[in-house]
Amino acid sequence: MSVTRIITISLILLFSWLLFTIAKNSTATLTESEQYKLGSAVISEHRDANNKARDIYRNPGKTLAFFGIQSDMTVVEIWPGKGWYTEIIAPFIKHGQGQFIAAGFPQNAGPEWRQNMQHDYQQWLEQSPEFYDQVSVVELGPPSYWKIAPDESVDAILTFRNVHNWLKGGYETEMFHTFYAALKPGGVLGVTDHRAKADTDIETMKKSGYLTEKLVISLAEQAGFELEARSETNANSFDDTRHPKGVWTLPPTLRLGEQDREKYLTIGESDRMTLRFRKPTETSPINSKE
């Protein structure tokens, strides 16, 4: 059997397995067509090889299926960083003629490293117009950028490992109220973040980067959201969350350098909560950000 044929068969088997896991792990039903388009985006050759290598920890297909993301939706990704999830979601949404909005760091406010990362992200988008030419970029964050879309115009908002930054910065409430205002009644807020043990105090959360599910749920509910479902898709039972440099001790950061490197590589990336919230279909003005 030729090498080409072996590779082709392997890709077919991988794609079939991915579609199966997407369907099996999704409590928000996707049609077969949507499952196929999402699976295609996950295994697409345009994705960076280093990003693909992290799929084992981030489980993008199962996570997006759990959130119920469909290609004809208007979807906002919050603080996309270097574009790990954008690389999957933007082409998927483009294929279905939806709208993808990247709510990034303010370009002229906040820490310099964030401004630089946002500049690099936008350059990265421009370098591949065949995938990202329809991405709309807006600014979100302190001191005054709290509008990501017209009120009640968005189907889904997604944030991946960001809430701990907002808690540390003291603007977590503004963020969740911003999301609530932008979402249509019935819209979805999907959240993943590093998960702390239930008895973790607030100061340890701020220092370690790990948050309790109770805290994140409370922040969302205070803004008016209802918790609809939880998933263990991004759980990691090897992570006890007690590390010298918090979550940044683990890969990909490995803040201790060579010290105990193999130990932390064996643990892998952090244990993560995966939560799906819903904006009620009958909303009250008191929940809107004033």
C-alpha cells in the first residue's frame, strides 16, 4: 500500500472519529451538515501545526458543538489573543455565511504587550484573506470600550480562558454586562476557564489564574444569564491546581523553565470548566448595563 493511500485512509478515519465525537458530546444539537463543516474546519490544513497539537487539551470540535455554534450565526469571540480559536471559527462561519466578530484588546489602551498582540493578530488576519477577510474587529476592555455590537444582535459570544484576567483587573462585571447587552434573547454565552478547587479563596484565584465554577456562574447570573449546561470536555484530572506559578506553571507557558519541566508536561494543560449560559427569551431592562 502506498504512503499516499495510507495517509488518505488515516485522514478519513480521523475525520470520521472527529464527527462521531462532535455528535456524541454535543448536548446542543447540530445537524449532520453543521457537524461536517465544523469537523472540516478543525482538521483543515490551513491551521498551524503547533495549534493542532494542542487540540488534545482544548478539544475545539467538541467544545464548539457543546456551545451549539452554527455556521450561519453571528458569533463574537472575546479577546482572541493570537487567534487559536479564530483559526477554526472564522472559516467555519464564513462558509455558512454567518458573521464573525473578534472583540480584541483596545489598540491604544492597557498594557503594551496586549496592544502589540492585538496589532499582530490583525496583521495575521490580513495575511490570509481567503479565510479571514470577513472578520470584523472591535475593541473591548478598559477604560471605556464596552460596546461590541448593537444591542440584541448577536447569536453567541465565546470566551476562552479570559475570565481570570478580568477578575484580576477588576472589570469582570463590566464584561458580563457587555455580553448580556449584545446577545439576542435566547442567545448563548460559552465560557471556558481554568478551574479551581471549590474551596479556593478569591485572592488565590487572582494570583493563580484558577477560578471556581461557583464564581463564574455567579458573575454570569448577576448579569442576567441562566446556566444551561456544564461539560467535562476540557477537564484534566491530572491537574491538582496547586502549582508554584499558578496555571502558568503548566504548558504552554511553563514559567519555571527547565525546572520540573517533564513533570508539568506530563500533567498537560490545565483542568478547565466548560459552561453554557443562555440569555432568557424574556429579558428585563434591569439586567442591562447602565
